[in-house]
Amino acid sequence: MSAPLLEIRDLHKSFGSVEVLKGVDCTVQAGEVISIIGSSGSGKTTMLRCVNMLEDFEGGSIRIDGEEIGYLTDGGRRRRKPEREIARQRALTGMAFQQFNLFPHMTALENVMLGLTLVKKMPADAARATAEGWLDRVGLLNRKDHRPSKLSGGQLQRVAIARAIAMSPRLMLFDEVTSALDPELVAEVLQVITDLARDGMTMLIVTHEMRFAFDVSNRVIFMNQGRIGEEGDPKTMFANPSTERLAEFLKNSRFS
């Protein structure tokens, strides 16, 4: 097997006296889709935010394409990399959040173009073509000139996904992207992610949509109290959980 695209080793993260991640190990191969499930407070979102360096972490290492993210170890001492270097590394990943975080004064097209022109230094014409291509891909080219206030929640989330993916990340992170949506809008966002998975995009997906996790994932990780409680093929895990805690979680989530 080739070297993993993402490698997390012994990851520890605390907020004050509360240890949220207690030694997480995880690898993700290029093209793999992994769903992360678990109860609220189990460390799912914190793990994603550490990968994207939106959160510092106290111990362990994260590597993308073999490159250590966020920190240097020099003479046995661990220190944070310069912000400019962290910004470059952060661009290796794209992240879509529960909240859409679009600029309200910009159109959908302008929101997607912004990172391409400011970060990627792409000429305006090329940025427009790229942005329009991704808006078309998520089914929103006909809404490109609409500002966020004129878009539904599902449309806002699809713009946010287009904005992240337009930056050509090596790894895409999704953090409960349907949790803020009305139930009838969930399916349109999940379909976009499913289509990306079929195209071979590498993804880590924190989700409470168990049927979606079952259908789209190569592997599922069950987080429990800051650790990986169980992981494996979704068909095996969901049909025959090897821990009582996962069995209880799936029962409560009404997976069927």
C-alpha cells in the first residue's frame, strides 16, 4: 500500500483541564472516504480542526503527504511553525463547516472567486471560470449572481463546498455540514458530497447521518470519549458492532 495522504499519530488536545483528544491514531489513503461518527463531545470536530490547524494541539503529529503540519521539533523541543507556513499548509485541506461562513455582501460567484484571486493569485478571468465551473458542478450556476440572503440553507452550503473545493485541496474536511439545515434540504447537500466521493476525492466527514455514512464511506471511525472506539468497513461495523458502546450509539441514532 502507498504512503497515506493523511497520517495522525498519538494526537492530544485539551481545552483547559479537559482533555478532548486522548491519543488518536488515524491514516487516510488518497481517494478514501472516511466518516467519523460518535456522540456530541467525543472529539470529532476537534480532530478535524486540528488537521486544518484551526486548533493547536499539545501532543502527537499530523502529516499530510509526509509533511508535518503545524509544528517543528528542534533539539527535542516542539514549536509552532511561522504563521505564513501554517497558512500554506492549511491550503492543503479544504473545510466546510456547520455554518456557511459566506460573505453576505458578495454574490455566490464572488464568494467562490475570493480565495482563488487572493490566495492562489489567479487572474480574474481564470478565477471566474473556475468558480463558475464549481458552481455548475453543485447545481448553482443559475444562482451565481445571488447574494447569500437570497439563497436557501442548502444552496448556501453548496456554495460553501464549491468555495472550498475550488482551491484544489488534497484533502476535504466536512464538519456536520447538514446539521444546520432543514430536513428537506439535507439530501441536496449529501448528494453533492456523494458525487465528489464517486470522483475519488479524499474526504474526512463528521456526520450524524448514519445512512449516508453507511452508503458513502470506505471506512467509518467511531469516536468515543476522545479516542477511536472502533473503526472499519461500514457494513461490518453497522451490522455487527464489536463494542457495546457502538451498538448503543447506533440504536439511539435509529440507523436502519
